[in-house]
Amino acid sequence: MTKATAAHTQLTEAEVEHRLQTAEGISAVAGHYLDDAGRDLVRRSIRGDITPEEVADLAYARITAVRD
């Protein structure tokens, strides 16, 4: 996987977790909940390890694999 952006600022793990908690709270308000694999994808995106498009592709692949 490629870095999301070359200018991505390195975040501390505390900052990553804070952003993850914010995303989870927003999702919960809409009635959506993340499992451990979903949290891992969001963390990787927050860190800039994968792009939002890669998150969507990986999440879709996981959902369809679990469903089948």
C-alpha cells in the first residue's frame, strides 16, 4: 500500500486513538458500529498508511467475504 500523502504529518498513537474515537462516535450516532477489523482500517487511514479509497476497497472485500 502507498502512503496517502507525502506531506502527511506523523501522529502520536494518542492522537490516532482520539481521532478513531471521534469517528466511532459519529458512526454510532448514525447507527453504525466498527468491529476490530474496521477499527484497524480506520487507524491505518488516520495514520496515512492507506487512502480512503483503499479503506473502502478493503472494507468491501471483507464484507463480501464474510457474507459469502
